[in-house]
Amino acid sequence: MRESDDIAVDTNSSTPLLEESEVKDKKEVSGMEQWRGEIVKSIVYAGLEAVFTCFSLISSVSATNLSSVEVLALGIANLVADGISSSLGDFLSSSTKEGLAIKEMAVTQWELNNHRKDQEEQLLQQYQSLGMDLIDSNMVVNIFAKYNDILRDQKMTAQKGVMPPDQGGEKPWKNGVVAFLTFVGFGAAPLLSFVVLKPFTDNELVMFIGACFMSAIALTFLGIAKAKICGKRNYVRSVGFVLLNGAVAASAAYFLGWMF
């Protein structure tokens, strides 16, 4: 049983804040902003993984006294292979998330079609548990009940914690392509020193120091990007943490390469 009667809402006394065409435009913009956020996340994650992986490989191989050509060949092979693996992982993760949301949307729609009153009651109780009083929560549910898609999306988000499937925003294959290009782009930074310095010197130590310098630049850029995404202004701390992480990983790789 409902704890109170449905509350009538007068929608004729208020002026629409947005025209229908403006609402549609804002939905499209929101979808694009969500996709851009996912892209930026993919760029930072793939970039950090690329620099850590490639620089650690260079460190471990350099400790074995291999030639710069051999280090470069192993680095490029590792870069391409890991880039493909990273991009496929990003694609599968995004597509699985989208598939789960679509399945959950179908389940929620079935529940509304077959047990609508019960579902409205559950949503009412959910809003009350969040601190909304009975009158307001009843009014909100009554309004949402007029629009099936909105009611369905609200149940998915508020009760099940699942975001509705993206409508024209995030594209799993685009995330995969971005992850691959980012991985190859940032992962190439440590290898550039072997390409650039080779015509000028055959000193392996100089090339390795150059790889350290190029890796530090790439990690600094990614540390700043990470701080901006998290909404934090302490760039020094973010960059310092990323550089420390890279240094520890590279040191461990170098030590293990030197031992074996």
C-alpha cells in the first residue's frame, strides 16, 4: 500500500526553462562530455602503463650489457605487443560495461511492465532513505511515473547503482584506438634517446640516462594530467608520486636484470 495518495502537480503554471530543441542539444553535449571524460581517463591510464612498462624493460635489458640496437629492438617489440594488449583490454572493458548496462535496462523495464506499483514503492522508499520527506518523494515519483524511460533510468541509477547505457556517447572501439595510440606515443618516449643519440655516441650509459630523462618528462606530463582529472591542484605531489612509482619500478627491473 502507498503511504500517501498521489500528489497532483500543476505543470501549467510554470514556464519551461528550455525549449525542446535546446534539451536535445544539451543531451548531445552531455553525451560527448561523458565520452571525452572516458577518453582522457584512457589516455592517462594507457600513458602511465606504457612509460612504466617500456622504461622498466629498458632498465632490465640495459643491466645485461646488451647493445643499444638490441635494446631498441626489444623495446619496439614490447611496445607494439603491449599496445595491442592494452587497447584490446580497454575495448573489452568498455563493451562489457555497455553490455551489462543494456541487460540491466531490459531487466528493469520488465520489472516496470509487470510490477510497476511495487517498483514505484521501492523508488519512493529509496528517496526517503536518502533524506527526502514523504511529500516530496511522493511528488517526484509521481512525476517520473509519467515518463517510462526516465523512471526506468532512475531505478537503475538510484536503486541498482548502474548507469543507463550510453546514448551515442562512449564508443568502445574508439576507446581501444585511443588506448593503442596513447600507449605507443608515450611508450616511445624512453626509446627516443636510443634513436636520437645513436648518431652522436655509442655510449650505452649516455643513452640510458637519456631514456631516464625522456621518461621523466612523459611521467611529469601524465602526473599533471592525473591531478587535473582528479580535480586536485597539488600538481607537485601528483607528479612526485608518479615519478616515484616509475623510479621504483625501473630500479627493481634494473636490479633483477643485473642479477640474472
